[in-house]
Amino acid sequence: MEMIQSLTPVYAVLVSLSAIIPIYLSRNNPNLREFWTILAAIVKFIIVLSLIPPLLKGQTVGINLFEILPGISFGFRVDSLGLIFALMASFLWILTSFYSIGYMRSLKEHNQTRYFVCFAGSLSATIGAAFAANLFTMYIFYEALTLFTYPLIAHEETDEAFRGARIYLIYLLGTSIAFLLPAIIGTYLAAGSLEFVNGGLLAATASKGLSSTFLVVLFALFILGIAKAAIMPLHSWLPNAMVAPTPVSALLHAVAVVKMGVFVVLRVVLYVFGIDLMSALGIGTFLAYFASFTILLASIIALRQDNIKARLAYSTISQLSYIVVGVSLLSLSGVKGSILHIVVHAFSKITLFFWAGAMAVGTHKKYVSQLSGIAKKMPVSMAIFTVGALSLIGLPPFSGFLSKWYLLKGSLEAGLVPIAFVFMISSFLNACYFLPIIYIAYFGKISPEDEKDSHIKEAPKMMLVPMCITATMVILIFFFPGIVTSLIDLALNGIF
Amino acid sequence: MIDFFTTHAPVLTIVVFIFGALLAPVFGRINNSLSYYCALITTALSFVLSVYLLFSVYNNAPLEYLLGGWKPPYGIEYRVDILNSFILSVVSFVSFLSVIYGYGSIKSEIYEKRHPAFYSVYLLFIGGMMGILITNDIFNMYVFLEITSLAGYALIAMGRTRYSYMASFNYLILGSVGATFFLIGIGYLYMQTGTLNLTDLAQRLQGHFDTNVVLVAIAFIVVGLMLKMAVFPLHFWLPDAYTYSPSVISAAMAGTSTKVAAYLLIRLMYTIFGIQAGFSGINFSGIIIVIASITILAGSIIAISQTDLKKMLAFSSIGQIGYILIGTAMVNKYAFAGGLLHILNHAMMKTALFMVAGGFFYKFTSTKINDLKGMGRQMPFASAMFLILSLSMVGIPLTVGFISKWYIILGAAQSGYWIVVPVILLSSLLTAIYFGRVVHNLFFKDSEASNTGILHAKIPYSMVSSTAVLVFLCIFFGVFAYMPVEISLKAAENIIGAMPWK
């Protein structure tokens, strides 16, 4: 494939990183400060968009910035898998920026400058990982994201927030140093390079007579090391991180951080090990069953959560494992469904988190049991919630249906009927934890105090509009799946 | 003129210090600040000379310089190869930056009248270390070791707290024990071979490794040097010495003194004792790796429980010495290069960290971790530097900490010492914990009313700039690691290739 030397991916990473300076300097003028955030978000999205045409022409845009040690370089390469991730994250950053402004100002949060600075930094890290050309570069951005999001989680500066942030840091930094780094070193020892290769970096060197035990251990280290994918038993940082302000939970814990986790899993499976090596070793099937366990268990735990954000968090854990299971099926439809689900889940879940934030701002309610009859007062928000929830349950005409369709098809293609059952049971469980919310909000009786309370009203427009846009996207993707699937097909061309 | 400098460069690197140490008090008589410039010029000169030596031995063969023209077994020989000229450059660079740093901090920490004496002793302290590095004569090594140690005791005692005297006394006792052990070892070796020149010793010791005399000599030398290096559990002098000495001395010592002792051990292990299979079935390499592993973990674990920043850094230094030992003990090119790189990297990181700690002390006269709450607001630049250095200590890629750990792990995997890998990773985690605690206090806690006792409003530029240079280098050499990596790889090749039993 043709390789174009270009600094465009570097600019995409640097836009938000350099926006930190004007954001910090204009800390005494909130309107100007937010202007910089929005500007950076839009510029970033445009830069990422500009990377689509060369990709469609079959060219690869990339650059090797510098070689740190022999075989280890710091470089970027844009392929369609990374582009899907980057497009999604940078688009949702624009919406989340508007939403954040509404949210932070309504609640009169402290230290908003630090918040926006860290948000910009997190986005740089996310895009950096999306465009990383090798494991080393990806590892740097993986760690950078952890560090940038720490202040966001600790934002409230209460004991609970610090506790959540500490658990977050210990889980993510701990596993990445203890497992992911040795896995990367092992890969380097085996292959002498860390570049992502179509069809698998290790597959190319497998003929050298690497023992299969070594490869299996290596894979286990990778999976344990990528705690951002929240596969059980390394999931409990996610519910604890929910102490963060809701826009953070929305963008970072439904899109950027957790999606980076599954994205790295995809990279490892498809570009480091490769489909053939995975199936030869039989670890794909093992991972599929291992992650199915997370799908079911997390859904069951979600049933019991009364706190809205905790329920969404466990739902996220469950949905992330859909993606992991999808790719570990190693069949065409499975991988396709897995990548599609990254996008679909991002849009659906961010809608739900936006809704949770709107509830917090509009009603100061944090528990499902308090929502009785709330739809009368907040009809728009509840309608938006319904769209997101039904999409995650997997009903047409919402995009969640598409990805589940592919995932089911993929599990049958791979001949793993039990996995198909897991998907079906999990859909049922999803319905069990989402439908009650819809039911009590619409049909429950509103309590007399809430009825009279004139403070309970729809969230400000700054928040409602982004919510409407994401909800619309959830429906649009169902009718026009081509926007996403054409890129996915491009990504899978070199693999299957 | 230039000719004179180039031919006599090896001895000049030492002589400048002796002259500097003599001139500093003389100039101090005329004007106090002249002694500062004397120290500055001396260290700068020695840095230039060391770098010149490094380049010349990197491109050509090792240099041999005969003092007074006496041939080796009779006279003292200075021998410069890549290994010691690399460390020479590190030591002189760190000492040069420390002097710049001292311009601001010494004024507030040491009585005005003692400044000339301080600089004089400081130059002896550094000069002694340079002597250890450059000489090829084992008794000469002992002499320089005593010079640097005695100067060190005096420097620590110049700290302003009452504990400084205790710390100095403690170090005096233990340091003397260590030096005496080293001397006894030298005595036994002399008894066996009748020579003190290292090259000569290496040849004459062949075939005598099984004699008890040599075994005892080795035992004394290793234990003595490990005391000087502060290897766990012989580390008791170090935390107090680093904590209660003046900020400049903590910074300079952390970057140099234990590393020079480590160099001594490395040099003796490789050049005269066969580290791997030299004698009587003792797995020298394995023993040192086990000791180093314990040191790494113990240093990191004890560091977690410290309440004083400087003490925490001191325990962290103990752990980091383990990295240098573990890398060099594996007898593998990459691991050795990693250990050598860690001498440079740790010197930069830890010196800069002590400099930042000194900055906190300068402003608030306290280095208690609990007193550092909210410093991110009050001293944003210093706190940001601390954050970068912490990341480097943990070993995050794009910082120097990553480079040396990478090479040590690579070497461990190649030579089959798999046990080293979890030790290093675990200690990285522990490092993240104890630095995370401090960073948390700096950035996420509100300052308490108690630290309103601000001593100075502003930190002088001399302190900030010298620290900033080191922080910049921590990132620069983390990204563009080629130069130090190539130098240390070549040094590793040379030293491993020249081992006597091969």
C-alpha cells in the first residue's frame, strides 16, 4: 500500500494539546476559554475528516517521527480502524464540549479551567492512540490518557472522589505496568519490532519456532494489561470512576477511555497476533467464553443498581465485552459487528449519560427510584433516553440492532452456538434493566413534592441540543449504515 | 597550549580540583563571592575535560597516562576508557550544575563566613570521586575514596539542623568501616600478588582465585563497597545523610557518590575478578543479582512509608542503586548498557528531584510531605518539574527512566534471568505509589494555614534554571536516546569483551 509522509495525524493530536495553553491563559474569562475548547474541537474534527479521502483512494497517511531505540519508533499511521475511532471521538468531543459548558455552569462547578485543560489533553491522547503506528506509541498514549483523566475523576475533591480516582489509577496504571509493558517487551523479543502489521506481527515470525505456550502467555498478559476494556475481574475501576462529573463519564467512560481499551484489544488481536495465529492457538474461542462471562455477570449486577450512573457503568462493562467477544470470534461478521458496536455503543451510551447529566442538572436526582413520573416534566429528555436504551437493547429501528445482528451472525459463522445464546440472554437482561426506567418515568405516579417543585424542568439548551444530535445519530446509523460500514469493510480488506 | 591540555587531560581533570580547593579559601579572603566563581570555573573545566576524554576514547583506543612517567607496576597509572570517562562526565556535569544551583540555596543555608571553606571541601569531595574513576591503581582508589568520604562527612555536617551532626557522625563511623574493609581487601590482594596496578593484578591473579587469601580479599572488598553504596541492609547511613545535609549537597551526593562506589565494584568485578565463573563455584553474578533485587524492593517499600520528602527520595535512591547493580551484574551487553545508562539517568533524575525538594525547603523551610499540600498553586513551575521527574522515575516512555529500564529488562530476557523482570516492574509500581502520594499532595490538596511561614518570596533563577536544565535533559535523552545508548553499548562491549577469563 502506498504510504504518504504527512504530518496531518500529528496535527490532529497536537490541536487539542496546544489548545491547553490558550485555555489556561484565558482562565479568568470563561467565555473566551470555552471558545478555545470549541475551536480546538472543531479544528480537530476537520483535520480528522481530511484524512478520509486519501484512505478511500487506498493510500496510507503516516509518519515516523523519531526512532527511540532500534526497532522502537514513535510514529503515526492512519488506517481505517483508527480513523473510525478518531472520527467518533473527535465528533463527540464537539458535542460534549457544548454539553460540558451547560453542565458545569448550571451546577456552578469549581475549577473549570483544570477541567477543560484535562479534557483537551485526554482527547489528544485518544487521537494519538487511534493513529499510533506501533505498540510503543500506543502504549504512551494509553498511559497519557490515564494520567490526563485522573484530575477529571478527582474533580469533586471529596474523599469519595479521591477514592474513586485512586482506584482508577491503581487499576489502570498498575495493570499497564505490570502486564501490558511485559507483553510489549515479549512481543519485541519475539518479533524484533512493534509495528502493527496486517495479518499479524507475530504471525509473520511464528515460523521461527516460538513455543505456543509463550504466545498464549503473551496474549494473556495483553488481555490482563488492557484493563481499560474492563473485562472482569479487572472492571471495578469503572463503577468507581463514576464519581466524575457526568460529561466526563459520558465522553471518557462511554467513548474515549473504555473504547481505547477495546480498540487496543482489536489492535492486538488483528494486527499483533493476527486471525490465523489466534485460531491456530485456539485462544480466540477461549477469550470469547471468558468475556461472555463478563457480559452476563455485568448485566445481572446492573439489574440491582439503583444509582443511575452505576447502572449505566455496569451496562457499559457488559457492552464492552460484546466488542471483545465479537473480535475473538475471528469470523468476518463477528469482527465487523465488533467494530460497528464500538460506534453504535458510543453513540447510544453517550446519549444515556447525557440524559443522566440532564437529570442531575434538572432534578438533582441520582437514583432510578426517584424518577417516578418524571416524563411529565422532562418529556424531551425521556424521549432521548428511550432512543438510547432501545438501541442498546437491540431493537430496530435503532442502530444497536445492526451490530447485534452482525455479532449473532458472526457467532454462528464461527460455529459457537453458546455465544449466540449469550447475546440473546444479554439482550433480555438489557431490556430488564432499561425498560423499568422507561416504565416508571412514563407511567409512574409523580410525587406531590416533585409536582409542585418548579425547579424541576428540562436541562438548558446547551445540554439538550447535543443530546438530540446523538440520539438522531443513533437512528441515522440504522438507516444509513454505509457511513460506518464502508470504512469497516476497508479495514477488514487486508485481514480477511 | 591546547597541546598541553590534550596530552595531560587525564591528570588535569583531578589537578584542577586540588588547585580549586586550595584557591577557594584564598580568594574567599579577598571577597566571599570569589570562592563561588572559583568552584564554578573548576567544575566547568573538569566537565569540559571529561567530555573531551569521553570523545577521544570513544573514537580511539583507551588512554593510559603515567604519573611522573613511572612505568605501571611501580608508578601510578591513570587509565581512561569509555566506561569511566562516561561516569566522569556525569559526575562533573552534576557537580557543575549543583554549584550553579548553590548560588541561591547556599546563601540561605550556610553561614556567610563558612562559604569559602564550604566550596573548598566541596571541590575536594568531587575531586576525590573523579580520582576514583580515573585511576588504574587500587591503592590510589582507596586514597581517593578516603578523600571524598572525609570531605563528605564535613559537607553533611554543614547542614543547619541539629541532626546534621548525628547524620554526619553516623556516616563517619559506617563509612570508615566500609573504607577499612576495602583497605583490608587491598592488603590481602597485595599479599598474594605484590602489585597494586589493576591491569597487573588481573594478570597475576589468574589461577589464584581458589586461594583463601583472594577469597577473603574479595569478601572484604565487596562488603566494604556495598556499605559505601548503601546496598540494603547496609544502608543505614544514607537516608539521614541525604535528609539533613544542605540542599546542594543532597543533590550532588544523590547524583554522584553512591554511583562512584558502584563503579568501583563494577570495575573490580569485571577487570580483576571474573564475575561469572572466576573461582571455586561461587556464582558471583547470582549473589549480586539477589542482593540487588532485595535492595530495589526494600528501598521502594520503605520509601512508601516516609513522611519527609528528602527521606523518601533517599530511600528511593537506595532502590535505584539496585538497578545499576542488577544491570551490570548480569554479564550481558544490553543489561550492562542499561545499568550504565541508569547511572546517567538516575543522576539526572535524582539530582533534579533533590533540587526541587531544595526549592520547597528554600521557600517554606520544610520538606515534610504533608506541608507540601497545594504547592501546585503556589509553585506551579517547580511542581510541574516534580511531576515530570516522577513520571521519569516510574519509567513512562519518552523519559529517560524508560530507556534504562528497557535495556535492563531486555538484557535480563536475553541472559535468562527472568526473575529480574517482575522485580523491576514491581518496583516501578511501588515508585508510582510513593511519587503519586507526593504529586497528589502537590496538586489536589488545598494548602493549610500552617505553612504560611514563607522564608523567601521568590526562588532565585540560579536554582530554577539548573533544575530546568536537568528536567529538559530527562526528556531530551528519553526521546533522542541514541547518543548515551551508543556510548554505553560500546562501553559494555569493551568491558565484557575484556574480561580476564575469556
